[in-house]
Amino acid sequence: MAFPERFSSLPEYAFPRLRKLLDPHVPGAAPIAMTIGEPRHPMPAFLAETLAAHVQEFAVYPPNDGSPELLGAISRWIGRRYGTDVAPERIMALNGTREGLFNAALALCPQTKRGKRPVILMPNPFYQVYAMAALTLGAEPVYVPATEATGFLPDYAGLPADVLDRVVLAYLCSPANPQGVVAPRDYIAGLLALAEKHDFQLLSDECYSELWHIAPPPGALEVAHEVGADPERVLAFNSLSKRSNMPGLRSGFVAGGRESIARVRQLRAYAGAPLPLPLQRVAERAWSDEAHVEANRLLYVEKYVVAAQIFAGVNGYRTPEGGFFLWLPVADGEAAALKAWVETGVRVLPGAYLARDVAGQNPGKEYIRVALVAPRDETVRGLKSLRECLYA
């Protein structure tokens, strides 16, 4: 039987790969999971109430693009959060951001650009769906290092002009997964100028935008409005998974220019799975409420402070500007993850599993990613164990 060659170079996905590394070994203590970015803070109290009030709507097919009420709630949230007016017809509801980050590429990437194979840019390390989208389309994925030397953001402007001229889409994640840095306004403005010069679109993954401890991260829609960029140059993606502690709701959105969103809507009308209407009602309520978001953010801020105290004096330690991951420097990520597991029972992810080898270098090799998603006391126990095990 023949299988698609375009996926033949894919490494095994991070978490099955991690199980092969760790599971043959007995943990050194009661396991503490700090690998996957699955929020474990309390879900908002209105979840059950809203579901119960609308449970009968499971009996109807849901609107594919999102209910008018949900799209209106998202539009108003964008206005409050970013000070820019994005009409509901420029928004589409999604089953979480992963679906949108994949399908937007399918809807927007041309087969060729200037008669050549198109390029899709992505930071390295990165969220793995970016690469899957590029490979599915037959585009060339270009993995651009996001390392300490580049401020943990990809230097797209430093690429050769002949590469930039083939770019059709560029992914950006801010706050970044896994490094936790926030892209400044001038960085985003520079990307938009680069996109205009070389005629490509920016796909801005902002699912960690509400987890921060100094100032709200700027959004691509916000910066595009400030600099007067073409609205079609940028699509922004967000979800309720991290913001509202509801990863299982699978509810997100994409917002952008009218033509781009129309193309995404058309593709999804044929091949998408709309969010059930009772879940859209929950999402509508969540985008309309900030109290639960502020309470959630404070729980993460407490963990940022504790982590900084625990890792004080560790060379290269950085408190994340946003998100809920620590990107901890080690000599070798796989060796460190295995050592932590067999000696302490703390389960972390080798940074190399989130990146690709380019020219024999993997920018995640000398890091581990540590998720601060568990309740505070469990998180503190895990972080103290990591400090004693890996940095004594």
C-alpha cells in the first residue's frame, strides 16, 4: 500500500516520543505532570449553568460560521481588548485554534508564487500544526530559529530576498510557546511591513494572549490598525482553552480581512465541523466576561513569582512574559527529562521535541519545557524537585 510521501519526514509527535523515553523507567517519586499545556485551574462557574439552559439546542445543526450572538461577543471583546473595530463578518468561530491555524493555510495558500514553490515561515521551536499545514499543501516549510540570540522571536527579515519573495504565509506565536516571550509592537509592525513588501500574510497565534504579568501583549489586529496596514495582511487566532480554562470546549476564533475570512468560511462550509450550539452559548458568555480571566491570570502570576524564587541564581533562567511555560536551559533536554523522571517523578518535555533540526542544529536541544498548569502546591513541589535534581 502506498502512503503520502509528503509526511514521510515527520518525526514522531512529541508526546508519544516522550512516552517512549520515560515510560520504560520507574518514576523516582509520585508522578507530577508538567508536560502538556492543559490548564487545570477551575473552569468558570457559568459553564454548567449555560449548558443546562441551552441543552435542547443539541437537537439542531449549529451555524457553521458561528452564531450571530457568538460572533458579536467576540467582536466586542476584540474592541475592548485591542481598541479596534472588527465586524462579525470578519470573524469565524473555530473548534479551537489548531483547526483554524491548519485550515486557514489550506484556504489561503496558493499553489505557486511567481511560478515557484511557495514558502511558509514558522519559528523554530514551534506549534507542530504549522509544519503539518505546510507539508499538506506541498509548500516549503522554512524553520527560522527563535533563540536567545534573536530574543526568542524569529528573524524573518533576515532571510534572503529570494526566499522572502516566495513566502505566502508566516506564522507567529505571541506570547510564544514554548519560550514565553511577547512580540513587541515594533516587531509586529516590522513583520507587517515585511509582509507588504514581499506580499504575504501573517497568521498570528495569540492563544496565550490573556496570560501575562506585566502588561497585556499587543495583538496583530491592534498593531495593523495602528499602522494602517491592509486588513487582509493579518489573521489572528485565539481560543478559550487557556484564557478561560476550558480546553475541552474546543472553542476559538479567527479574525482578519473580509476576503480572507470569506475564503476560510467557504472551505469550512465544505469540510469543517461546527461547534455545537450549546457550546457556542458557553463561548458567547465567556468572551463577555473578564472577571474569571483576571482571577485565572492572578493564579499564574503567583506561579511566575514562585518559579523565579526557586530558580534564582540559575544561569539563563528567564521569567516568562506570558503564557504558562518555563523554558529552562539544560545541557541536554532528553537527558534532563529522563533524569528528572527517574529521580523525582517530575515529567517534563525535552525542548528538541518542539523543534526541527536545521543544518544539524536543533534550537530546542538544550532546553526543557515545563508547564505551570497544575494547582499551586503541586507546581511548587515539581519546581523544587527540578531545581534540586537538575541545578544542584
